[in-house]
Amino acid sequence: MKNIDSHTHVNGQSVYLDDIPLIHGTLFGAAYGSPIAHGIITALELEDALQVPGVVRIFTYKDIPGENQIGGIIPDEPLLAEHHVHFCGMPVAFVVAHTLEAARAAVHKIKMIIDPLPVITDPREAQAKGELIIPPRTFTMGNTTQAWQQCTSVFEGSVDINGQEHLYIETQGAYVVPQEHNALRIHSSTQGPTAVQRTVSKVLGLPMHQLEVVVTRLGGGFGGKEDQANMWAALCALAAWHLKRPVKYALHRMEDMVMTGKRHPYAADFKIGLDASLKIIAYEVTFYQNAGASADLSPAVMARTLFHCTNSYFIPHVKATAYSCRTNLPPNTAFRGFGGPQGMFVIEAAIALAAEKLQLDACSIQKANLIQSGEAFPYGQVVQSEAANCWEKMETLYDTAAMREAVKAFNKSNHQYKKGIAFMPVCFGISFTNTLMNNARALVHVYTDGSVGISTGAIEMGQGVNTKIVQVAARIFSIPTDKIKINPTNTYNIANTSPSAASATADMNGKATLIACTAIAARLKQVAATVFGTTNIIFENEQVLANGESTGWDWKKLVHEAYIQRVSLSEHSHYATPEIHYDINKEKGHPFAYHVFGTAILEVTVDCLRGTYVTDAVKVVHDFGASMNTDIDRGQIEGGIVQGIGWMTMEEVVYDKEGRLRSNALSTYKVPDIYAVPKELLIEALQTRQDNLAIFGSKAVGEPPLMYGIGIWFALRNAISAFSPSANIPFTTPMTPEKVLMALHSKKATGDIHQHAEKASYLGINH
Ligand code: MTE
Ligand code: HPA
Ligand code: MOS
């Protein structure tokens, strides 16, 4: 089935926040963000700004009737700064004017006097100074301290992973319209309507039932609007509540880039030990998450880093510790993969280092350690693994041994150009790691003409969830998809939603829809059973069959009959993912409904004169379960891979030592374009066990494919090593052309090699 939005997207009729017709009298907001990253506010001068023609009012924290607090997990984030500023761009005042131009002009006239305080941008420095968002967490399995003795080789290294700007095409924004009885209608570009509702409720001191949050769709979220849409909705709501006028604020791209958090940068130290058969016996890792100035979703993101720190591998002895470090950057937040990608990069770096020292291809270590069904991850969940199946299918489909030989042959006969190849297995757990969030609701109405309207908590952000929900209802009622309509997500219809995130939106809202539709279908069948004198009633192609025979009744007639008999044609349903549980004190449990697996093989060519490169091919074997919409799912994989490649190669978030974002526009922040797309991108499905916690056995697909992109970094590393085996290639991301060029012409410091040898003998290594 085609994406139900495809036509309106192409002809420009799809409605985003900026397409909502403005009500007469609408005012426009703009936020004034702190120009410096850390300090104490000694004066805030608004007089000049208030003189700008068209300015109506400027709001500060003093105008907040409820709590000046928008922290979701930890209450550590003011909506508007009071006395302290903690990051550059932190909102301090909110200007409201008759025009957007006036609001922005006034923002430039605001002056603030700040006593500066020291700025921390580095997570290791923050950790050393005790600046932690939450206490550290440690996952352990086996006993690493004893396990090093079983290892024939042990290697240590460190990693620096950069962040990533979400760059959703639609920037953040909100439009708030006052309603009667002191209620507010809040249009928000958010993945989490309930999070917006809760935040506004707290800030204004209004009960949640006064707040109608409405979302038609987003022009992309990628995690950036899971929590960080709250601020803009709360600012507009604050102004609308005071002024009794509609207030809109859609951020300028540069405001969005400067004021919002991004994917978390991480630093990490690892130690990996292998035995002679290349089994990874032990792995220790310490993560330093750069959380930014307040918690936002960092604690949850940090948890997923720990969950995925062994990627697709079984390692019997693991000790993984993570610190969430408070720095003077905008609070970093959810981004496709939610901390998992950083955990996976580090284990892949450890394997790459081991392979280099042992003079092997990394793939021989990767393959030897893929997790098998029945084995457990460090957090205790025993897994139903498709890791080896994906890998083997890859080998049979593409003769990967021949591919590797061809790369070697190419590199022998070329000097300027070198190819690199890398495998990237992925294992990603599906469910919010916070068990309580794994529930969803649907409200299904069948109208007397047989048409169907569905509301759920799902947010359509380009990932195609609305299309999948239509498919669910169409299958249960056996009616054409054009009889089914998905309504905008609205907190008046569906309450207490979890955000559309964790790749679980179609699973959870689809299951809720399935429950509601099944209940209505059962009532309709009961009506038919009475009419036709048999309980053997089925729906097929809009027809009602009794005992397998045509009854001459169609769907519409049956619906109408049910209505006449006063049978309910509506259902509100609730779905809570079964089987999952987690004990945070023991760091053990069964947090995920299931895991998604896959393997990619990635090939690059580096121009060793220029440092530039192209991605020749990405070939994927992906565990879809049984995909319910292969076009949408392929779209998710293609987009995820390109986004992953961008993160690993060209997207370089640069903050200076003063905590100012230097890469604050598309001229200084390079994102993938058509030239960055792999020249060949092949996706093969592994039809796997139809996991019954996936909707119709169709496994979640939103986030896992991004992590295939990690392989590009290691393919580039291999190409550089082919040019210069003694090249010094630190584990830092992204691998920009500049870094490639530097690495091509670098040398491992002899001191380094020496030092490593010393360490090696100290650890009793025989390599
Ligand atoms: N695809 C598009 N086109 N736009 C998006 O914003 N977000 C990603 C992924 N794919 C996103 C996307 C992220 S971060 C998640 S968690 C999932 O979609 C959310 O949707 P799902 O749960 O329906 O997969
Ligand atoms: N994934 C994505 N978003 C989340 C999660 C998660 O596991 N937990 C809380 N928000
Ligand atoms: Mo996705 S990072 O879970 O919104």
C-alpha cells in the first residue's frame, strides 16, 4: 500500500504547523537566548526592545503563573532563565509582537549583563569535576577482573564521538489559540503531545484537561521533538494565556540549531580481551555522555548506550559504566538510535583495534562473536537471535569473500585511490527502556455509512505510521483503505500518550487499533450471526460471508443494521506491551519486546590525494520479521543509512571553548546530499519468525538502520590503512575529508607503539 500522504506531500497540500491558517489577531513570538554559555545575570534591559514598533509585551520568568520548570525526567530546566544561564541560546525572555519581524527586531535590542562563570564543554572534564546529571550506572555480566587471565590478547583504546544536528526539515514551533473556559488549543510540532500538555500544565498551573494539543504531522522529528518541542509550546502558551490572543512561534533555522540540543557526543575508554579462537572473552567500557546543561532525556539515552554496548555480540564478561556529564551546551536529547549508536561505535572500535593489532580482518572477529539464540545480553535478556542468519545470508547473496579479495586486488594496483570494506552487524532492542512508557490507546469510530475514523497517540513524522494504522483497520474490517481516515493526534481524543519514539509507534498504536477494530468487528459479527443464524461469519472484500457463502450483505449494510439495533460502533482500546520488565537496582530484566537484527557490508573509495571519498555500495540483509509495508520500510532503511553516513562522515557539530555553536547554519554544517548516497544501495529481507509483539509480525524499522551507517567509518579506516599501514587513525568521529587527509599522511608516534608494547606485556599479552 502506498503511503497515504504521498500525493499531498508532492502537491504541497499536506498540512504542517506553518500551514495552519492564522486566526485574526494572531501575535508572533521570538525567544531571546543567552549570548554566553555560563554566568550570572546581573541585569536584563528590555526598554529598547519594548520601543520597537509592534511589540506587545516581553515575558520573563516573573510572568510564569505556575512553575518555571520544563524538565521531563529531572526537574532541572527552567523555561526562562532566572539568575543563572547555563548554555548559549538558553531562553531568557520571550518577545511577542504584531509581526514576526518586529518580534525578531526586538530580540536584537535586548541587552543582558552577565558575570561570566567558567564554561565546560568536555564531558571528561565535567565528570572529573563531579558535574553529573545522575549517578553513574554500571552493567555487569560475568567477572571481567578474572577474565583477563583467559585472554591471549588484550587491547585498550579511547573514543571521541561527535553529536548530530537533527535537521528536521520543519523547524520547531507552536501555535497556541485560547479557547472558552480558560482552555488552550496548542498546535505543536511535537513527537510527544502529552509531554507538551504536561509541560504547559505545569508552567501555567492549569489542569491537563484544559489543554488540547493537536498535531497533524511533523516535517521530521528524529527524536529532536520528543521532549524539546515542549519549550516553544510553553512559551506560546504563556503569552497566549496572559494576552488572551493566539500566539505563534516557528523557529528560524539558525535559532533552532543554536537553541536546541542534538545527538549526544560521547567520550569512552575501552578494554577488550580475546582468546586464541578470536572469542571476545571480556569487555570493559566507560562512557562519558555529554548531556549538556540539563537532564532532558539524557538519563534514558545513557541507559540505551549501556543496553547496546555489546551490539550484536555475546561477550561472557562485561563491565560497562556510564556517566551523564553536565556541560554548558544546550541539553542534548533523543536522536534516532537514542544512545545505542554511540555504544555500538565503541565496541566496533574495540574490535577494529584488536583486528589491526592481530593483523586480521575485523569481520573474522565480528563473525566469531555474533550472539546466538538462548544467550543473554549483560542486562539479562535471553535473545531470539537472527544475527548469524543475517550474516550468513549476506555471505551467500554477495560472496563477501570475493568482495574482500576484489578490494585487495584493487588496492594493489592503485596508488591514488584505495578502497575499504567493512561489515556492520546491528542488534537493536524494541521498547521504551522505561517499561511504564510501553502502552498506547486507540479510538475507532465506524460511522453509519461504513466509513471509519481512527485516532491514536501516534505522530506521523514521515515514517509512515498512519499508513500502517490504516492497513491494520483495513485488514480487520476487510474494507478498502479509502474508507479509513486517520485523524490528527489530539490529547482530547487520546490521553496520556507516550511520545512517538523508540521505533515502537506502529507496534503499540497499531496493536491498540487492532484491539479496538477486533472488538467492533466482534459486535458486528454478533449482529450478523443473529440475522443469518450461524456464528460462522467472516468479512471478505467488504462482503459478509456466512458459513463461507455470500449473504448478499455488504459491510455498509451490516454497519447500518448494527446501528438500528443500537449496537455500539465505537471502541476505545488500550494496549500495554506484555512480557517486559526491568529491575534497575539489579540492572537485569527483560526490557525489550524483541530485538531487530541486520548486517550491512559497506564499501568506499578514498581519493588519497584529496582525502575525499565516495560510498560505492551499502548492502544490507535486514530482519523485517514479515514487513507489512515493504515500500515504507525500505524508505526507512534508506533514510536511516544516509543519516548514519552523515553522522559518521560529514556532520560536524562544532562548539568553541566558550560554548558557542560555530556550525550554526547549513553553510557550516554539512549534511548528506544526493552525492553522499551510496552509489549502490541494496536491501534484502530476512523473513524471520513473526514475532507476535510486532504488529502483524512486521518488526519495527525506524531506528535500527541508522546504525548500518557506522560501518562507513570503519570502511574509511580500512581504506586509509591500505594506503598507509602505519597511519595513525584515532577513533574520533566524524571522519571528514580533512580528517581522512590528515590520517593518510600521519604516522603512529613511535612512542605510542612503544607504550602500547609496554602495556601489552604488563597485561600479559603474547602479541
Ligand atoms: N523517519 C522520518 N521520515 N522522519 C522522522 O522523523 N524519526 C525516526 C524514525 N524514522 C523519523 C523517521 C525515529 S528517531 C524514530 S524513533 C521512529 O522513526 C519513530 O517512528 P516509529 O516508532 O513509527 O518507527
Ligand atoms: N527510546 C526512545 N525514546 C525514549 C526511550 C527509549 O528507549 N525512553 C524514553 N524515551
Ligand atoms: Mo526516536 S530517537 O526514539 O524519536
